[in-house]
Amino acid sequence: MARKNDAYDPDHPPLTAGEKAKFAWYVGRMCKRGIAGENVYQGDLEKKVDHILDGARERAEKTQRKGK
């Protein structure tokens, strides 16, 4: 059985269930746009995904500081 790694990794912050759902929705929309063609603008969805990851990263760092 795989062991859960509790060490904080800033590249892959832990996501809440809501963040995972939003992340999956935006990635799915990016895939759909990718099928439409190479020249389809995806910057808006990429910004939303980055915003989700930034929020999760800030929350994880905040809980790391509280734990010490």
C-alpha cells in the first residue's frame, strides 16, 4: 500500500474537494478547446487554474507556519 507523503511540495499543493472539481472542470474545457484547434485562446482558463493553485499554495504555507 502506498504511503501518503505529508511533506509540503510547493509545486503540488494539496487541493480541497472544491478546488479539485474546479481544476478538473477547467482542464476539461481546455481539452475541449484544444480539440477545436491549435490557435484557440486558452489564456483565460490557464489564469483560472493558476489562481486555484496559488490559493492552495498560500493556504498550505499558512498551515505549515501554524504547525510550527
